[in-house]
Amino acid sequence: MAKPVVIVVGADKGGVGKTTVSRTLLDYFSANNVQTRAFDTESPRGTLKRFHPDITEIVDMTTTADQMKIFDTLNSGPSVTVIDVRAGLLSPALASLRDIGFLDAARSGQITFAVFHILGPSIASLDEIAETANFMSGAKYFLVKNFINDTQFFQWDQATYNSYFHRIKDAVDLTIPKLNEMAYEQVEVSSVPFLKFVANKGINDDAANYSFVLRGYVRHWLANVWSEYDRIKLTDLVGAKSAKGEK
């Protein structure tokens, strides 16, 4: 049986495009034929669930019952689990994982654990790194600069960033480029995964009539995002071989 893989996507502030990153991960795994399930902790209404309803369940990660729903089933479903953590709950969620012994299991090699930490543009966001560092032993840690909302990381002096970044051994940084605003809005309105939008398909795989131009922007952007995931060897991390499909 494949070793379970748990990927936590989170941030300690809202509005940094966290769920967008989760959506690109689910599309990437789908394109690479990696069986994946997802948990959306924006209870009771989840954005991730809207775009990936077939594989996503809404949970409240602060409750023991829903923690059991996620972690007691790691060996009984798809080997990869993506958890989109509610804004502001990244540090508390990691503390819960420590308390239930999950971090110890990751440290001992029973589980592959990765954290995609979506950074905001302020120095306060860098302070989140220091908080998160306490939980990262045994985890793959990815710091994500997400430009999807046209974020400018103007407050960051590179030396200051490096001083935070190097606090976590083997941390890797990623860049998610900006997507054309009209294209992003059209995908939002369509309520379909980026992959389906590019393929001109509706929610039920029916033929759609999306703009050729906007689909082109999304295709180009998604290819750039996926090249970042290829660079960090994400398919290797989850124990799969990359299946290069059309992007």
C-alpha cells in the first residue's frame, strides 16, 4: 500500500489566494493521474468544494469528529489528501496535528507531510514563518509567493526574507504568477476547475462556450504554475510519475 501523503495549504491571513493554490494542486494531480481527495475547512460553506465537488468534503478541523474523518481514513482512500485550511487557522491546525501525534508519524516516515504556506506581502506574513517553523520537523515546507491577486511584495527586503526563510531546514520557495483578471473572474463565474475551463467543459463535462482568449490566458498561466510544481518534483513527493499532458 502506498504511503499516505498529506498536503496542507494554509496562511495565517485571508485574501492571499490560498484556495486558488489548492485548486491548481488538484488540477495538477488530476492531469498526472494521481488519485486525490480534498478537505475544505471553510465550514459551513467552502470555496474549494464549489470547484471540485466530487472529491472535496467540507469539515471543521477544530472538532475531534472531523479530525477523525480526515486522519482515521488516510489508509482507506486515495493516497493523497489535500487540506485547504481556513484563513487564520494554519498555526492552530498544525498545533492540532502535533497534539494527535500526526507530526510524530510524519517524522518517523509513516506519512509524507507537506505544507504549502501562502505568504502575504507584509512583514507580518514573514512572522508567520517563525510561528510555523516550530512544527516543520519531518515536513516538506514550501513558501508560496502568490501573485494571483497582483500582490506586490514591496515591503520585503531580500536579506530580511532570507533571514526568515532559512529558519526552516530545506524550505523551498515557489512563485504563482498573476492570472489575467478577466480570465480569473470568468473561471470564478463558471465554477469549474481550471482544467475544465481550458478544455471548454462545463460542470458536468458538457460542452461550454468560454472565451477562446480567456481560455488561452488560463492555459498559459496554468502551464507556468505547473512548471513550478515540476521544478519541486511534486509528483515524486507523492510517489507518482509525471504524466505530461496538454496544459
